[in-house]
Amino acid sequence: MYLEDKQAGITCFAIVGHCISVAAGYAWGLQISGLQKVAGPVAVAWLGDSAPETGQFWESLNLAATHSLPLLIVIEDNGYATQTPLAQRQPGAPLERRLLHNVSSVSVADDRNGVENVWAGAREARAAAEIGPAALIVRTYRYCAHVGMEDDGAWGYRPQAEIDAARKRDPVEALATSVTVEARGTIEAEVDAEIQNVFNWAEARARMERVTNPLS
Amino acid sequence: MIAGDPRLLLLGAGVADPKGIFGTTLGAREAAPGRVLETPLSENMLTGALAGLALVGWRPVLVHARSEFALLGMSHIVDTLAKWKWLHCEPMPVTLRLLVGRGWGQGPTHSQSFHAWFASVTGLRTLYPSTPDAYDEALAIITKADAPTILIESRRLHEADMTRLAFDAMGSPDVALAPVGDSLLDALDAAAMLAAHGVRASVWPIWDLQNPWCAFEVGAESVTAPYLAAGIPVVITESVPAMLCLTAQCGFPPGRNVSVMCANPAPLGSAPQIEARWYPTAIQIASAAWAMVSRQAPPEFRHRATEVFHGPF
């Protein structure tokens, strides 16, 4: 919930819809500060598919459209808010159509998890956002439960066949087929080493805390 | 003020219009027109946007012409702004300036002050100055603060005669009156009535809600409230029915001689006849103070209420 990387300019919010207001304010601040320009910085809000059901989503787009703010919204649509399907929460007209009055550009990666498609859409949306609000909608899928790593196929709110079909089209697996077996092995070894490094750092930090904290 | 701090931004519905929030933002607009920003009527979004503006380096002040409008952004106030410094280890120097209405038919939804509510939120500083000295101090606080400030202001005080504050401070009064917000005016009237009957009442407006007993005595330079240690009886007065939160927070020891005068605990009606019965009056305050210092029946206090706010809104 509270992942953060200040150097990369990333922060997180634990309440749905909050991040788009803050991002809109950041984009407004960039403009007031004279920093908005082509190839300049943009504020990016990463949202789920339920964020457009909040008032501040549309309030933020209204502000961004009024002032042509450098704001990019990325909506990862996995079809469910916790366990509630999209059809029970939003009208039939797709979001990209409902957004058209508020953003100057909508890019859609609609092939459920195509990495190259998402990358192309992101580049296009990022460039568009430099001169006014833009949106990138990514239609994707969630394998496990809303919270944690639990397999929720037996809960009854979505068909197991839907989960199985999505798993067969896993984007990482699909991407892996585009490189050689040797290259895949090298990449996996690098990723494993990076993960292990983080574990080592965290364990060393925990040992240090035990030494310096007299209460533990 | 805005000319002296290049990071200050003033924003909100009406801050840049010709009326300028009852004239209070006209000077800022003249001094720094690029930093007084008119906004859409999107209170929730604007409250969150304060965080974004602060992250770029601005020190934004969001103005709501009535405090009720801030409630639309309560989730951001409590969970985004108030918690930022602790969750993200960086400052969140933003201010919400909220005006409280009274008189001229403000009615139930344009007359409330939520200072006790805000004061109970961890991470917020809540200020409700009612004298020019306290307001100066509050402005100094918000220009230096690294956490969010709620600055509450009574519309009724805008047109009040502040020269009334220049009476002599008392070293050791019989009773202390501690008004919150615009009930300062009623407390001053009550003090004058008590003086006419030989009771010395000093007036100590409460203005820093997290530190309510650190006050400017009206007419004095001091910033302490010695009545607390001296055992002088205290009458706390305010114009909203929210006093219980504040008294609980003050941590008065049991048995201390404290009386609380607050508004009727029901939604306010718009008609002036209803308003007159809703707010605590100067006579009620004087009578409560009298009862704390004398076993004799209270005298017949005479007071002709003067409504200082004539509208519009």
C-alpha cells in the first residue's frame, strides 16, 4: 500500500481515487512553475478500473482539461473491483468513449497483456500528456484474489475457465518466447540475483535494528 | 503576506473574483496575480491537489467561503494531508482556510465550525484566531509550518469593532472567560456587564485548538493563561454545539471550576428569531460567570444584542 521511491518520483495511496487528485495538483504545480514543455515532466496517476467511479476522477480531469495540464492517467482494467465485476459498476459504453470530453488523447492496450502493445501505447500517451491530459487504458487480468496470493477460483464470482484462459496468455511467458533459451536464462539469473540482494539487505537491516533498538 | 513569500499560492472558488472572499483576497491578487488561482467547484479534488502542489514546492492555501465545503475533501484532509509527514517523511506545508457563517440567514449548513472535529485528527494543526494578534500569530505559523494547518475564521468578526479589545488587562481577575471564535464578541459584552456589577472578568480567547490554554489575554501581551494554575474559575464559550470534544481534550482535572456555554445542540434555523435563541448570549455567559463567583442570585443583566454582520452572505 505504501510503496515509495522518492528518487524515481513514485509514491502510493491506500484509498481509491486519491492519487489522481494529487497528480492533478502536481501537474498544475508543474504548469504554474513554468516547467510544462514538450519532452518535459508529466504527472502520472496509476489507477484501477474502479477509480472512474469516484467523483474526484472526473473533477481532476475537469481541472486538467480546463488548464491543459501535463497529466497522464493510466487505468489498469482487470475487470473486477475486489470481487465485483465491471458490468455491475459502470455503464455499457466503454471508458475510452466516456473519457473523450476530458482528455485530448486516449490510448488503449486492449489485447489483454500484450507487453509490446502496452509499451507502444505508453509512449504515445506520455508524449500526448506533455501538452494536455491524456489517458492510457490497459485491459489486463488478475490471476489471484484481490488481496494476497490466494487462488479464488472457487469463490464463485468469476468462472475458473476465465482464469485458466488468461493464464494461458500470460504476458511474461509470451515475451519469453521472443528471446532465445540462453537469453531467457541470463535474464532470469539477473532477476533472481536482484531479488536475493533485496532479501539480504532487508535481513541485514533487521539484524542492525535488533542491535540498536533496546526495546527489542 | 503573499508578496513576502514566493512559494505561497492562494486558491479556491471566488479568490480571484471581484469580491475576493469578502475582500480578503483582493490585496493578494493585486500583489501576486499569478499566484491567486480561481478553481472549479471540486472541493474533494482540490484538497488532494494541495498535496501535489506542495510536492512541486508550493505552499498552497485553499480557501472555502464556508467551512462546510471542506467536508467534501475530508478523506484527503485526514488520510492524505494530515498523514503525509509521517508516512512519507517529508513536509506537507498546506493550509485550508475555512470561514464560518453567522447571521443574515446562514441556516443549518452554512454556520458550522468543526474545530473540535479537526482538532481530534492526528497530524493537523487547528487554529481559530479571533483577535488581530492571534491572527498575526496564526499567519506566522502557516508560513513556517511543515504539516497541514486548518485556519478557521468567523465571518461575523470581519465587521466587528476590534477597538473594543483595547481595554486594560487584569492581573488577577475573579473569573476568566475563554471564548472560541466569534463568541469573543459575546464574552466581551459579558465582561462589561460583570464589571458593572463589581465582578472582574478577563477574556482569554482560545485560538490554538491543540494548545487551548496558551492564549493572548485581551489587552495584554502575555501568551500564557495563568488562571489555569491560579484556580480562577473559567467559562468557556463558543458559538457551536461542539464543546464537549474540546473540554475533554483540554484535560481539566476533575472538580475544577469550569463552566461551558455552547450553542443549542440542534441544527440552526435560518430565521433571525431562531438564531437569537440558538447561540449563547452575553447575558447567559455573564450569568454563568456570576454563578461561579457568587452565591447570591445574579443581578438583572441588561444587554441589547447588536448584530454586527449585515450580509450579504
